[in-house]
Amino acid sequence: MATFRTALPDNYLSRLAFLEDVLFDEIKVEDGVVPSVVKVRDMGNRPFINTTTIASFGSVPIKPEGQDVAYDDLAQGYNKQYLADTYELAFMTSKEALDDEQEETVSDAARALGASMTFTYNTDHANLYNNGFTTTTGSPDGVAIFSASHPLIGGGNGSNTLGTAADLSVQSMRDLMNVILDTVDDAGKLLHWRARTLLVPGELGWLAKELVRSTERPDTSDRAINAFRDDDLNVVVWPYLTDADAWFLLGEPNTMNIRSYWREKPNTLHDWDFDKSAMKVKERARWIRGWSDYKGVAGSAGA
């Protein structure tokens, strides 16, 4: 496929009189959220990346005088491999279309390719959360990212979701923060990771800000203090989240193990087709996202 002058008659052969502006089917796409909700790393020149988990030691027992010290062992956990996918989109335009354009419509189309790549990057990463309560594809421990039955290496189960899914409210926020407080490592020791970000879809943005930033509790008229203000939570509203009821509490990005690896940053490539006298432009990138461990994130699918 190629863009010829006949494909854009208003710009060329049947040009509109007094044409002032050309409006692309293009908008500025927000791309700054991903690094705050995913741990982003570079793969360098490595063809793939592996991660693994290890169960550390349990609690320290009392050693009676004269008795031998107790020994404990490290235990192998769950492996995860990250192999980058390749994303490409291109367009081709005739030399006549390039030569005869007046508003640089075709020349600027490379920017539209970049916007498409940004949209795809955000959508792909948001799907970690959109599908985080159901899909087990690529799961290192065999269950979804947000689950009450994560198998611990040392025995038992860990949780990073509510026992009964609930919409965002003062009570459900308290309940999920209690789940976070009860998080243990694979040897059963408390971790006490701290939530730093409340991640919500656009539909919950106003409510999330009221819950976190109000001086007084927004769910009562008795002038009780809003204890969530002491938690210093940052509200991130991400329109790429497709479930209007789902919401998430996240730790600092460097403490999370929802990950993304760049193999090749987005770049624009140009080539010339000699036989067709046409310019070809391609946008290309390589990345992979997934998760290695559930600790450091928690969420509720909503009621």
C-alpha cells in the first residue's frame, strides 16, 4: 500500500480553496505513566533476560546454652524469562505526493507513526493490570498477578488482593492496606512494603483524589480526620485502564517486580523504493513486559 495524490484529493488534485490547516487523526498520547507503574529496565545487547526467586531464611530460634546452632537452607523459587517482541508499522508515499504537498501532510505522517507506537506501548503495559485478575499466561507461580492464592516456596499462600472484590472506598482502601501489612516473604517473614501510588482508571480519578487528599474523611459528616493523608499516596489516573471499577496500590517502582525490558527503543527508519519512486517510512521498537513476583503491588477488581 502507498499514499498517492489520489488518496488525498482535498490536498492535491481537487485541492480545497483557501485551505488553512490539515488536521491529522492524531492526538498527543500520554506516555509518562509507564515508568511509575512498572519497573522499566534495558536489556542491552542480551537476547533475553531471566529472573528467579529464592526463599530466604525463616525466623531465628533461641539457642540453648551448649546446644548446636540451628541451620536453615535457601530454596529455589520461580523462574521468569523475558524475550522481547518486535513492533513495527510503516507507510509508503509516492514522490509526486511528496513533491506536490503544500502543508507537509505526508512529511509529517512520521509523527503519526510515533503516536501509534506510544499508544501501543501504553496499551500493552496497561494490559498487565487490565488482565491482572484473570490471566495466568506467563505467570511464574501459576496464578494471576492479583490473587489470594500465590503459592509460597516455604509453604502456604500469599495474597495481594481482597478476599471479596470491592469498589474503591474508605473501607476497601483500609482492607487492602491491611493485606499489604500482612504480606510475607517466601519464608513466612513479614515484609511491610509500603503503598506509594493509588492507580485508577479515568472514571475513578475524582474519587481517588477525594479519598487521598481531603482534610476530613469524605464518607462521613462527623468531621473525622482523613488518615490516608498521612500515607502520602500519589494518585495516578491512567486512561488505558479499561475496567472502570478496578483500582491498585503500588509500591515504589524499584520495589515492584512488574517489569518491562527495552530491547530496542522506538526509532524511525527511511528507505527509497527505486522502481516505484516512493519513500518508505517505518517505526520500529522491541520490548517485553511481564511480572516476576507479586509482592509490591496489590489491587481490587471492583464489585
